[in-house]
Amino acid sequence: MTIHARLAHVGVYAHDKPRLEKFYSNVLGLVVTDSGTARSGMSLTFMSGNPSAHHQLVLVDGRPDTEGFNPIQQISFMVDSLSDLKEVHGRAIDEGCSEMRVVTHGNAWSCYFKDPEGNVVEAYLDTPWHVPQPHGAPFDIAAPEAEIVAWTEAHCRETPGFMMIGDYQKQMAQRLAG
């Protein structure tokens, strides 16, 4: 039997857990599902934005000073619609995030920003298209949704290796089956 793991949650060491709790609540709508102290003495806060997932993010106190290097490459959260992505973008700006990067990867629309401790956060949603990765093309998140969709589809169709996501998923299923 072949096992294929799925990422379920991310644990992040924090300098200021209450500040990060507030940030992830305000920007991404996550709620604290539980919190407490582990046998090791670490304080943990569990957060989720999905009623079927007890936690998607775990904040743990005791982050060491990393002197200019952040061991977290990014923390990614899926949203349900372009409208939601626009909302997250606006909330991140309201929270003071200034390093915003809005791109389409062809297979997703993404908005990247940093949380108060410098961790890169991505909010994204899938598109119905696939292009080879890595791929990133800026788009105007302030544009009307229909315009974003039309521009992205045209951009993807012009990209070598383009296919509909269903075709890509069939190819991947065959590869995973061996």
C-alpha cells in the first residue's frame, strides 16, 4: 500500500504569542480552539479556520533569536474565493503589513505578507488551470473579479505547459499509482 501524507497543520515558535494570536484572528479569521501548557513546559495555542480541523496552526512560546534568519519559509492558508483573498489582502494592510506580493502561480491566486514576527504568510485559492512551476505573475487584486479571472486564464493559456487542472490531476493520479 502506498501512503501519501497531506499537510495538516504547522507549528510555529513565537516571541509574542498573544500578538500572533490577534494577527491570525484579525487577518485570516482563525480562532483559538485550545491553549495550555505541555508537560515540557511550553505554552501552546491551537488555532483553526475550519470546523473540521481542530487546529491548522499551533503557536508555541520560546522562539529563539534567529539573528536575521527565519527558519520558516512560509505558512500558507487556503481561502474559498477571490472575494475572500481580497478581504485578507485588505485586512493584512489594515494590520500594517507593508511587504505585500500578489501573484498568480497559474494554478493559484496568492497574496503574500509577513506576520508581526516576520514569518511569510500566504493566503491563496486554486484556479482551474495548471502551468509548470515555479511560476509567478503579478496581478491587480483591486481589479473586478471577472477581470482577474479572464486575465489569469489568458495568461495561463499563453504559458508553455498549460493544461486544465483536471487533466493535470489525472496525470498526477497515474504517477502516484505507480
